[in-house]
Amino acid sequence: MAKLTWKAGALLAPVPPALVTCGTMEHPNVLTIGWTGIVCTHPAMTYISVRPARHSYGIIEQSREFVINLPTSSMAKAVDFCGMRTGAKLDKLAKCRLTPVPAETVAAPLIAECPVSLECKVTEMRPLGSHTMFLAEITAVQVEERLVDSKGKLNLQQAGLLAYAHGEYFALGRKCGDFGFSVRKKPRR
Ligand SMILES: Cc1cc2nc3c(=O)[nH]c(=O)nc-3n(C[C@H](O)[C@H](O)[C@H](O)COP(=O)(O)O)c2cc1C
């Protein structure tokens, strides 16, 4: 397959267009973050990269806490809006009809409409250039009860999560395997 060599760029896709909440229940804010991921399993650690100009930047810098909320495909419009407008000028949660609910381990609220939320405490701030990376420990995970079956297994396929790839939003599609399926022995009949 012929390939074109492009100049360096941030083309990693798909990524979760996370709704990141910060502040407090009384004064919450939310912004959309594409630059996020998991960096360690034990301890469970994540990062978000935020431009210093964002209103949320100062809030997270001061509180050293935030929540990563994973949105569903039906929330695409709210996700885009929270990434286009600043919380310095309006209450984005109220405007998008997103419900803040108290978290267990941080003062920042969760978003009730998001099926999965990761509560995070910042361990390190690293300025990288356009963005500063907030490295953080995940201190609690909240999952919607209806997605957990009687054996305690989380069925994320039923959540209808939203993905973001190179400027476009997608609904996650058909399941095509699960962890380890390529090497799993078939049960004997
Ligand atoms: C899909 C999408 C992904 C985004 N990812 C990031 C990101 O990773 N880091 C960042 O600083 N801004 C990102 N933004 C932009 C912020 O969400 C946007 O500037 C927002 O209005 C900031 O809100 P605030 O001023 O209330 O903090 C993204 C926007 C969109 C639509």
C-alpha cells in the first residue's frame, strides 16, 4: 500500500472525546478533552493535556482534581458545545442539560448522563508546549449500574460510547473480538 509522509502531527485516532469536569458542586465547569489516555495500570493513572488559555486550566491547577466522564453517542452535540464555548462566560452544564452529581473522592462533580466516570487527583503538571499535561491518579471509577451484569462484568458495548477521530465524531460500532480471543482455545465439545 503506497503511503504519504506528512509532517509531524497529532493524528492518533480514535480517542475518547471526554467531558472533563472540574471545580466543585457549587461552581462546576466542564470542557471537552481529546488528549487523554491511560498511562499505568497499577496504580491506575491517566493524563489530560490542556492549553493554559482554557478557563478550566486555572481551576484544575488550583484544585489538582478533575473527573473524566465518557459520553454516549447521543451526547455528541453537548460534547462539541463544551469544546466550543468557555465556562468563563456561561454554565455549560446547565446549558447542555448535563446533571452534576457528587463524586466519592474528589470535589469536582460527575456527569450523571455519562455511563463511566473516572475520578482523578493530579500528581504532576508537565508543560509540553501548546499543552500542559496533568498526570493523575485515578482514585475511583463510577459505572452505570445497568451496564454491570449479575456476574459483575461491565458490558461497555451497551453504553453506546462516542469516539472522536481526526475532527469527526463516531458512534462506536460492531464488536469484533475481546481481549485474548485470538489465542483462546475453543472449549471441547
Ligand atoms: C473534540 C474536542 C476535543 C478537544 N480536546 C482538547 C484537549 O485535549 N485539550 C484542550 O486544551 N482543549 C481541547 N478542546 C478545546 C476545549 O474543550 C475548549 O477550548 C473549551 O471551550 C474550553 O472550555 P473552558 O474555557 O470552559 O475550560 C477540545 C475541543 C473539542 C471539540
